[in-house]
Amino acid sequence: MFATRQTIINWVKMTELRNCCQGTCPCVQRLRLLLVTKPKTAYDYNRLEQKIRAEEINYNMCYQKKKMK
């Protein structure tokens, strides 16, 4: 199995994510799992990209909210 360019980019994104709070934050955990998921078809790839974008929005909102406190 060979790594593609997108796989490497997603891996780097996954390693750069920070937890929103002291413990394990569920929003960052879901985003990490989505980033390392490998799509099987082009349809899966498009659905995965949509899920990643939606989860990134949730993560950014949660991270900013926790950062303000």
C-alpha cells in the first residue's frame, strides 16, 4: 500500500490538531478519525470531504469557545 499526496496531507493535518480541553475532546477525536479514513471510491471521497469540512467547522467553533474561557 502506497501513500498518496492526499493521504500525507491529511496525516499532517491530523497530527497538528490540538485538544480543545484538558481531556479528550470528542470533536477533535471525530475529526482525527475522519482525516485518517481512506475512501474506497470517488463517491466515498466526496462524502468524506463533506464530512471533514463540517467537522472542521465544529472543531474550530469548539476550539475558539474553549480558548476564550
